[in-house]
Amino acid sequence: MQLNEKPVLVTGGAGFIASHLIELFDQLEIGYIALDNLSGGSIENIPSAIRKNRFIQGDVCDFNLMENLIKSSSCVIHMASNVGVKNVISNPLDNIETNINSLKYIAESCAINQIPLIFFSTSLAYSHHQEKKELFLEDDQTYALGFHPVSIYVTTKKTGELLCEYYRELMGLKYIIVRPFNIIGIRQRSNSGMVVPTFIESALLNKKVNIYGSGNQTRTFSDVKVAVKLLWSLIQNENSYGQIFNLATTDTPITILELAKIIVKIINEPIEIIFTPIGKIYGHNYRDVEYRSPSLAKLRQHISYWENTDLEQTIKKIIENEKNILINKN
């Protein structure tokens, strides 16, 4: 995609992944506008955007503001969302506003103005049901994370994907849907419930790591600095549009227990690993995803290069950064 002189609009621009994308834009000298209501993001994440007067504090539900910004943009990367299990449980209905109501307006405006839209969905969009030739029961598990507020988040993201496709068929919207898989790095905070910063903070401050559940759940963990490069390469490929892509830097899963052990090994101090029933933390209706690993074959076909990442090196950098933050606080 050839960008014109108009900037890229990044909603949720002060958030974790967006802040690293903005750093990449600075390096590549790509114009951008970062929009965020600062409910989850922080201006401390984007000092260059503040310095260059490229940050706007505003909400994606402010449709007048969004209309003006979209018309002035070459591309919209819609990252604004209520992320992390803790945040979603606290404000489940906010997901309807951000992931459905605001997206409906953004998608329609992008279609009218012929502006490409990149929608950040979720890896939880995938079904976790086994195929079976049996009669359906009312008690069958039909929600990915159980009959639980977090399932509202997943449902709104799935609806967001359908909205993108609807506006493509109806009005020719040019979109890419991105499903990120456990992207990690510096500036990701523990207060949202993300596992890596939560483990590292607890290990450094409390000398313990608290695993929710058995620890046998598997995940892949991707370096954010590499992930945003892959994302930008994807966006620049005209053949990417009208499609859905998993976004990750690896398809190799590890268990949550293995993750905890890596963190303990790197810190190299006596740290206790403890286990807590997940229902005690998130409620007994919550159903954790036992296995989550992406296919990256399609992503590899649509990007110009591939960069291998090393999980231990990524975690080392996060731990070093967190140690520096603690030193500066003291």
C-alpha cells in the first residue's frame, strides 16, 4: 500500500502494542496521529508523540472527532480496546461501546472515505469445541470462556470482525483483521492481568509466582518489537486486504509453568511458585483456554521478511527494564 502525505491514525495509541508501533513509525519517519482516552494507556509510553504534538486525548466513541480524524488519515489502525482479564471483568459493557458501536462508525466512515482499516481482534476468536455428533444440550459450553463477563469481550471482537466483512460487501471497505497471540515486551503492565508482567512483578517484589490453575495451559509468547514490524509489513502488502491474520513471532507453545520457571531462572533468586484455583480468582463460571497456538503460514506468505525471536532474551529485557523501574522508584 502506498501511503500519501496523510498520517496513519492509531487508536489506543498510548497502549502497549501501539506505543511500539509508534516507535517504529518514528524510526521509519512515517507520519501518524495517536488517539487515546488514557483509560488504559499512558502518555509515558509515547514521549515522542507528545513531543511532536502527534497525540490527541480523545475517545473512539466521539464520532465527530473520529470523522475528522479519519478524513485526515491515510490508514486507521484500530487498537483501542479494553484488554486484560481483570479490566474486562471490571468493565465488561465497555467492550460493546469500543468493539461494536465505535467500530461500526469507524468502519462505515473508512468505507465512505476509502480509508483502509486495520482491526485488532483477538486470538480468543477461535472456537474451542470438539466436534461431536450428539444432540445439543442447554448446558453445552457455547461461550469460549464460559458463561462469564469475559465472554462478552470475545463476542464483541467476533462481531467486530463480521462488521468489517459486512462493510466490505456493502460499501467496499478495505480491511485487515489481526488476531494477536500473547505479545509481550516492556511497557506491558501487570494491572490488566497479563501473565508475563504479572509474574515478573510478583517475582521481583514478593519473591513468588502465583499460577492460576494447573500451569499446564500452553501459550506462545511473541516479542512486541518484532511483531509490530511484521504488522507494518502486512499492512503494506496490497494482497493482505480483505483477510484475517494471526499476529505472532512464533508458533512454539510453552506451558505457563515453564514460563514461570524461565522467569525464576533469569532472576536467579529464591522464588516460590504457588498454584491457585483459577475459579477463586475469576469466578467459577470462568473456563480457561487450555491450548492456544497460531498457524503462521499465512502471515509468512504476506510479509517481506521473517525475524526469529528468542523467548528467554525477550523476557530478560523485560526483567532488566522492570528492575530499573524499581530502582528509580526507590
